[in-house]
Amino acid sequence: MRADVLIVGAGMVGSALALALRHSGLEIILLDGGPLSVKPFDQAAPFEPRVSALSAASQRILERLGAWDGIASRRVSAYSDMQVWDGSGTGQIHFSAASVHAQVLGHIVENRVVQDGLLERLHDSDIGLLPNARLEQLRRSGDQWLLTLADGRKLRTPLVVAADGAHSAVRKLAGCQTREWDYLHHAIVTSVRCSSAHQATAWQRFTDDGPLAFLPLSRDGKQDWCSIVWSTTPEQAERIMALGDQAFLEALERAFEGRLGRVLEADPRLCVPLRQRHAKRYVDEGLALIGDAAHTIHPLAGQGVNLGFLDAAVLAEVLGNASARGERLADVKVLSRYERRRMPHNLALMAAMEGFERLFQDDRLPLRWLRNTGLKLVEQLPDAKAVFVRQALGLSGDLPELAKA
């Protein structure tokens, strides 16, 4: 079996890339270890614990890929405001979509919902789908890659795209080097119901142990559910995970300072170790890394999948333009155009999130004073806040055509 481009990993980012290339005239194969089936959606079903904060840029990409209507018909939760405060001081800052004349800052969407919206479009396309396909071997064979699957099937392609996540098999088998470090934090994720409405606001408190986010969820028109991401030390995370349900609700309510009233109920909890990872190169001859295979970021601002969608849109644009000019797509000079556009942006955001997280983790009095003073100062500067909002919306920077307004 042969393809012009073989994408390994049909998660949100890999699926988006495949759809972005569907009219390129290239033979595309998308393989994944899962079944690639779309399950009927139950509006009354509990929320999936893993969610993404989709930016306006990501929404535009998904709209142009034809997936947004299917996503919106399932379950999305728009938010128009963001409230951030320092739990160890008095500094706080409020961001609003209205400050840049936008209706929303973004949408909180369950990852499974996004995935199914994309899979529907993939099944309607002529893209080759290989479900239940686990990659076992990857080696060069002349100017092509030879991939061997666990069931013995073999595939050939001049260009492999790794979209298989943070623990990418392609990245490991191809020998790509990464820089990575442990945050020494774990994230506890679940969905909770509160006694007060979330007001279409993303809430984030910086505690002494790490940030705690309450991200707004909506069901049946009600605004009493939130997805939480509670980042804390491994020791504290272990204690929290061991709590009974009622004790957990009370601990969470205290940590959040009761901003949304009582925490009335919670779905089952997950605990995820946090590790930052960045590939030293996104490309090599006949190889490109996108999404979490190229970079993983602290969930502080929910930007991970937004970076991945921009990766996919830029790579699709680079490959489409190169194909139209008759260039060899696997040429590292062609693929480097993608890397040059995406790596600086990704590194800058990762550095900003890292600095932000470290600033709020440091309990020394001078830094506590600095961050509280800084929050108060920025709160009084609407132009500075508008820059942040435009960046979060994806309204600035080197945007691919799929993401432009």
C-alpha cells in the first residue's frame, strides 16, 4: 500500500491535517490504533473529562474543514470572559471578548466531540482510513519510508507526518530528539456542578501549589457545570485523589474560594502527570511532526490543541503550495517552511506559559508583590489587555489561510 502522504495518528490534529489536504490531489492515508468510528451522541451523557479551549482561529479552521457544524450540534460551551486572580494576594485581572468587539473568547469543547465532528467529515471524504493499525517498525527504504504494522501490513510513502501525540511512536522510531522536563506537578481533571452559574466565564485561581481552573460547560441551557483542571504537587494530588467524594467537593470549594458557590457534585477524577516536551526539529527528510508529537505545553491556558490546529493548517498550506509548484514534498527544504513558521510561535507561547507558571509558583515576598502589582497594573491598561485577548483569539501573528477571518 502506498500514499503520497501518510499521517500517523487520527486524533484532533492528525484528522484536521488529513481534511485540510483532501482537495490537494495527493493520495492521503490516515492510520490510527483506534477504531475510527463515530458514536451516537447522547446530550444527557456526562461530560468527557478531557476538554479543550478552542480559540476563534481554531473555530475558523474547523468551519472551513466542514467539521464545526457537527461539533456545535453535539455540545459546545461558549465563554466571553476570563477572570484570573492570585490566591496568595490581591491581584486580579479580567479579560472580555467585548474589549475587542468580539462575541466570545472561545469555546470549551470535549475532545471526543471535536474528534467525532472531524471523523464524520473524514468518512465522507476519499481519504484512506486505516483503523486499528498500530505502527511497529519505521525505516528508510531508498527515498521512501517503509512502515510495518503490528498485523504485518506494510506501507510505503515518501512523507510521514507524526500526529500521534505526546508519546509519539513515529518520533521515537525516527530517532527525533526532544528537550523535555517534568513540571513536578500533576493535573486533576473532572467535571463539577456548582450552585452558582459560571456566567460564561473561564475562572482561574493561582494557589500556592499551582493553578486551578474552572472552565464553563453548558448542558440543556444551564450554566452550572464546569470542567476543572487542578494543577498541584504530586504529593498533594495523591492526597486529593484519595479523598472521598464529599471531602473532595469540600476541598475543591475551599481551593476555589467558593467563587461559584457550593460545589455540589463531581464526575470521576483523572490525574495526569504534567511534562513539557519540545522536539529540537519539527522536520527531517520525508518527516514532519505536528501537534503534541512536536510540542506539549502546560495546560495553564488551554492552548495545546490550538497550537496543533495551526500546525496542521500551516503544514497543509506548505504542502499544497509546494505540490502546485511541482516541488518534491519530502524535501527537507520544503518541510522547513512549515518549521520556520510554527516553531518560533510555539516556543514563544511555551516560554510565556512557563514564565507565568513559575512566577505564580514562587512564594518569595518580592515576587508575590511583583505579580500582584503587575496584575493590578495590567487590569488598568485596556490596550494591553486587548493585545492578550487578540492573541488568545488567534487574531494576530502569521496565520494560515484556513485560520484567517
